[in-house]
Amino acid sequence: MAETAYLLIRVERGTPVEVARQVKRVPGVAGASVTMGEVDVLAVAQDESTKGLADIGRRIQAIEGVSAVSVCVVIGS
């Protein structure tokens, strides 16, 4: 069964819209939306393992302009 996580992404420079577009291209990301509040982009990711979700978070952290990524793994539903 696939694991799911919400990724809370803060942007330091650039536009959240462009960052969200790039996040959507990361393998394993099911969707990304620009938000208003404490985080700039909220993404949903799925992978076969929690380790894979952490890898997705690291790939997103490498996107230019991203200042922080918090990976929140979903427990149950």
C-alpha cells in the first residue's frame, strides 16, 4: 500500500506559483497548490515507503527558491 504525505513548502525567493509548477514535476508528487498563510505551497506526495517520501522532500528542497520543506506523513485515514 502506498504511503501519503503532505509537504509544507516555504519559498524564500521567486514566486510560489513557479515553485508549485516545479514541485508538480517531481516524481511522486500527486499535486501542489499555492496557499496563503505560514506556508507558500502545499503538496501531496505518494510513495511505497516513508523513506521514499523523505527523498521526495529532499528533491523539492533542491528547487531554486525553496527555503524549507516539512514532510508530514499521513497516519491512517
